[in-house]
Amino acid sequence: MGASDSKLVFKQGIFRLSEQKGIRADDPYWTGFWELPESAEDVFSLFSPADIRRTRDNHLENLETLILAVTSKLIALRNHPSFPDPELAPEKDALNCIRVLTRLLPYVYEADHLAAWEDRFFWGARRKRSRRGQLARSEVIFDEADPEQTPTQDEPEFEDVKPLAEELLDTLIDLLFFSEFTLPKSAPGKGNATYAIWQSGVGCNTPVSTTKEFENNRTEILRLLLTFASKSMYMSANVLPVIGVKAITYLTKCSDKQVVLSVLCSLLNTTLKYNPASWRVPYDHVVFKDPKQVLVQYCLQLLLVLVLYPIPEPGNGPPPKNFFRHFLGRLHRPQDFQFLVDGMTRILNQPLQATTSYLPGSQKSLTWAPEMIMLFWEALQCNKRFRSFIIDTDRAHDFVVLVLFYAIDQRNDPSKQGLIRMCVFVLQTLSVEPNFGRSLNKPFEGQETLPASIRVPNFHGTYADYLITSIYTLLTTSKGKLDAIYPALLAIINNIAAYIEDMGRATSSKLLQLFASMSSPSFLLANEGNHLLLQSLLEALNAIIEHQYSKNANLIYSILRSKKRFQALRDFTLESAQEEIERQNQLKKEQGEGGIARRADSMDSLRSPVSARAPSLSNVPEENSAFAIGDDEDSDDEGHHSAPLSQSPEQSGMASRTASVSSSVDDAVPLQLRGMSEKARGKMPVGHPSFSRQNSTTSLASVSTPVLGSNEFFTPTAPWIESWLVDLPLHTILTLIAELGPQLPASAGTADSTATALSAIRHARVRGIDPAPIRVHLFEWSPLSLGWYESLLWGFVFAGEMLVAKGTAGVWNGTAIRLFKVQETAAQTPTLLAPRGAVDAVGSNLVQRIGSLNLRGAATQGAPRGAGSGAVGGGNGAGGAGAVRDV
């Protein structure tokens, strides 16, 4: 039978599946599903979504028989002593069973009405005939001399067996390490499933030979395992971490150490050993498709699915353990850590190299850098030895620059907001380590070699200067898209503040620009929670003053020159604030369109303080603007300027930010300290809880604090101002101003006066300032934040599959996904570098106000939505590309 004939027969068999009722399980018809297809593309192109849904909704019994038939065939092939023998147990049959299951499962998962059937069919208890029952049924005559063959009279005719899904998952894991299928032929005397680690690296020093065929087989199995786990995509983000996915739970609870370590190390080593630089021919990616990249992508994604998965707790007894996460946290050899660091930086560096190539677009930029950042974050959280290693060896500096590149370079891309937020949380996780803060005092050299998007003009300073300047850029140039993670950005500054030395003049000026913006009446009165951002920034300034006063003269000088701002904040009232806003609005009106107010505290482009939209820190003028920072009568010798506030887009929901994510400032304060004065709070010790995420959700910080407010209905009042004004930590700064102000030269603005002032600051003794305990602002996990995190990961998986599929439909395209929202993008004209369209990079379904993590997915019922017909990137250049977007 020719290839075209077999395709026709296969398609006819698919039609029969949805048209004939109750096809018998022993009908030879079922063999066509593993004998006829010639490739994965045959299965995906001929088995259309309409065919699957029609069978599922009209003849469920046929779909059930089909799944049972291909599953049983796959298990039988794995157990066949000759597998993979081309005649007795063909490899092709096993691959076709895997492909059919990969095609069918998403359409089972999307159907709400099949939830009970799915649970019973895949996970229900099963009984099958024992050896005695099988032999009795076939009326075999036994040889009494062979006791191994003869069943005993005590043996029951039926026996309990594992649920179908568990037996299938066990089979797939075995096939990942199967002799002559995914690994070289095993030595005599060993079983077919040898569990040999695929690549040298962690846990393996001896390379294992492989072939392209072995790697392709691994890829097909990994894709089915990902598909099995993708039940996550069809659940909402708020229930996913609580309910969990049975397939992932089963895999992660596996207590067989050899199995777990073999899978973990194989996935990890295959991912980190990949070297994209091995393809050096310019524009090779336009002509050739590297199947190795597909294998690496699936390895990394399945590794993340297993490692970050929180196993739901049963409600009694000890919490279950995720053994993949457990063993990743147990790594301790320096050579293993060096292997991890080298592999991660190699992949994360590649897009930087691709964008700076002499031949633009000549080297393909890898698509799984976001997943690699996620793997780095997981290693940081679950392995404290790894955290220490990268900090002690200064490799943390490399990761800071790399993570900032991904955050800053894509900050205005709506489809990348989930990635950018994750980058910020990675930096926050690093920043809680004291040694990390100290290491940032190292001079930053070679900045001119960085991509233009993250290069700071005329920069001369330390890594701390570079990090703070980059945070300033994210705060002020993201056009309101990152308002939700302002607390996390300020928490990073807070965490490193007590260790910063020799902060540069430009960096000091930027911190005071932020203070000018956050202390402005329009910003404070626009939203019920904005004062918490100001409080966080003041705490950071206090930490520098209290712990590193003598080594930060530039910052002290900037504070002293802005003394009137701090004194005005101390005397802040509702009446004076409203008068100032009206005065600025009148001044703006008089100057007309495009006029610029010359006062340092000008509130350009602000409306009423009770506006339904909160001002953001976006669109802050750069250093050449006309707004000078400092006292009204002082001139700024450095040319740095304050940051007027602009009206936020509708997503600037500062009011709904809560402390369920510990990037929220108030959540870093122990409950017993909230509401206390700054003086009392500073004298009390603060605990340092572990930030390592546990395996289960009920052990997480699941109690959210009340929502900070809703600016749509918020009206500032005098009692409200008094409730938080007394808690603003102004004591340290006002004491500093009172003590040092009279000691500085009367004149300002010249180089000589500045040098004299800086010298006086370094040698002055300030009374009345006692160092408070160093506080850390942790990123803590809750079920809601875990829901966001898992939606981010599965968004990456979905987008990656669209790129992999190209010519054929992706695994999940066109299905009713609920975990995130999928949008069609406009069709693109084919080009040399994008002959079939392009797929936007993935974002997450993190809602506009991440602080409250009031996550919602794209509610879909019935017919699929999002990816529409399931066309991927305009497979032939005709259609739009799907993109995972923020909701």
C-alpha cells in the first residue's frame, strides 16, 4: 500500500469512528490507528479537531475504545521481549500510539461534561484477568512438570491493577530509557529499561552514545508526557494549585530514587548541554530545522512542570513531597553548580548575541530563554547552596545583567509582561541575601559591550548603581504597564540598601527623583495605597543612612539639598495638598498646551486627586528635562531632575495591590508591627523567614491582606491622611537634615562647594540616629501567586508548541484553554526570516493588579476560543499567529 493510499484508508477510518455506533473492541479496524500513519504529521493533519469533537460528543464509546486500544497496544509493545523488532514489535506502532494519544487528550480535557468520565476511565480502580484466568479462558493444557507455567488453585481469576493512566505513565517513563528505542542496546543480563542518564553533566560523567532516531523518539514521548500534564491548561488559575493535576501528582510523588534521578538529570543535562553556537552558518535557521532544539525545548518545559509543581495536601498527615524538587534542592557539588551556571548563561546570552551580530538576523534567537530564567529562579528558591555559589563566585552579577536585559528590552511589549514580572521577582529573590547586597559594590566594567537597550550613557559606578538605575528605568519608562510590581522593584532597593557603598551622584539623584514623584500631593491623594510606595522608598533611604552613612556622601548631599521636600512632607495636610494641586493646574493652564512648569514639584499632566485613575511613575522626564531637583532656591549642579507623574492607563490599578505577594511593602512587616510608629518599629527585631517554596499550597502564605483601596470610589480625607502620615519613616532623614544642614557651605552649585560639602558629610558626626535592624522584603507564595506562576509556564509551553508545529497543528491549538487567554495576531507578510508568519512571545495571564493576584482565566465553555480554528502562525503564511497575552 502506498503512502497516499494509507492516508486515505486512515482518513476513512477516522470518519467511521464518528459515524458508526459502538465499534467492537476486538474489531481489526483498531489496528489501523497504529499501522497506517507514516508520521506525526499524518496523525495531526488527518485527525482534525472536528473529527475528534464529533466522535467525543456523538460516540463517546468509540473514543473510549480507541484510547483503550492504543494504550493497551503501547503497553503490550513495551512488555514484548523483542521490542523494538521491526517484524515482531515495530517501533513505528509504538510511535503511532503515542501520537494518537497526544492528539486526543486535549480534546478530552477541554470538555467539562466529561470530567467524571475522564476521572473514572483514567484514574478509576481496575481489575483484569490474572494469569490463571487467562489460561483457563483459552483452555490451555498445562505441562505438570513446569510449575512456573501452572497456575495454583489459590490464584484468583481476577486481580486488581493500577489505574490506566498510572500504567500508561509508567510505560512512557520506561520508554524514555529503553534499549534500542531511546538508548543504545543494553548489556546482556540487564533489563530493557536501563535508566541510564542521557547526557553527561549532573549525576553522570560518562557520555552516552545517541542517534538522531533515539532523540526523535524521546521527543515524541516527552510531548505526550507534556500533553498528559496539560490538564493544567483547562483549569482556572485560582483552583489549579489547590486541586492539582493527577498526572503530575503521580509523577512527582514517585519515590523510586533511581527513576526520579534518571529523569531529572536526563532532562537537566540535555537542556544545559545544548550549545546553539554549534550552528555557525549565517541564516542556517531559515533553511534548516534543528530537531535538537525541539528536544531541548520539551526537556526544559517538562523539567519545569515537574519541579515547580506544588502537590495538593490531603488535609491530614504530613505534606506530600515533590521528589523532583527535593533532589534539585539536594545538589551540592561545586562542579554541578558550575555546570548549571554555564548552561543557563549560554542560553540566556544567545539572544543578546543574536541581536548584536554583524549580520542582523543571521543567528536565530532561541525561544526558551524565559523558561531558562524560570529554571534559574527555581534553583535559587529550592537550593540554598546554589544561591551561595553564584553569589560567592560573583556569577550573580552576570545573571543580574541578563535578567535586566530581558526585563528592560521588552518592557513595553504587552505580550511580555509576565516575563518581565518574573524577572523582577527573580531579582527580589536574589536581593534578600546579605552577601548579594555586599557583592554589588564591585565596580561595573565593560558596560560598553552591553546591548544598546540596557546600556546606561556615561555610566561609571558599581553593580549597585547599575541595578538601581535599571530599576529607575523600569519604574519610569514602562508607560504604566508595570505599576503592579512597583512594590517588588522598591523591595529590591530596600533589600540591598543597608549594604550599598559609594553610591554615585547620578544614582543618588535618581532616588531623589523618585522621592519627589512619590511625595507629590497628586500621587499621594490619587490612590488609597500609594503612600505605601513612598514608605518603602523612605525605608530604603533610611537603611543607607543608618548603616552606610560615611560611605554614601553623594546620597546624603542629595537629601540635604532636597530638605524642603522632606520638611513639606512632614507638614502634609489635605488642604495644603489640594491647594498645591490647584495651583499647579492653574499654572499649567496659563502656560497652555506644551508649557512646562519650572518648579521642582510640578504635577504635569495630572488631574484631580480623586480621579478614577491613579498617577503612575511612568513617562518621567530624563536627566535633560527642565525640572530641577533640590530646594527651590538651590541649583542642581549635576543636571538631574525630578520625576513628574503622568496619568496612568486604565490598568494602573495601584489601589487593588495587596500583600498576598510579598513584593507588597506592608507584607514584609510582621503583623504585630503594623500600625506602630517608625521609632517603635525600628527597635523591634524582625524575623527572617525562609523564602523557599514548599511542596504544597496550604503551607504557603495564603491569607491576603485587605485590598488597599479602589481609586474609582476613593476620596481622600483628613483622618485618612493622619492614619498613615504618622507612620511614614521620616525621623532618620529629618534628624539628618537638622544635624547636618547648618554644617554645609552656604553657597551651592560650584564644584568647590560640592567637594567641600561632601568632605564635611564624610567627617561629620550625626547624633540621634540609631541603626534599625535590617529588614528583608521576601517574595512569598500563595495559591493565587502559584496560579499566576503556573499559567505563565503553560503559556510558555503553548507558545513554544506553536513555533515547533509550524506545518502541522499544534497540540493545543483551537482548544478551550482556561488558564490563560490566547489572542489571534494579524497576518504577517512572509519574509526571508519569517516565511510562515511569526508568533508573539508569551506573556502570562497575570491580571493588571498582580498585588491582589485576583487571577482570572479566559472563561470558555463549549466551542473553543482564543486560537480560533487552531491555525498556527498562519501555517502557510495565510493566517494570523496566536499569542498568549495578559488578561
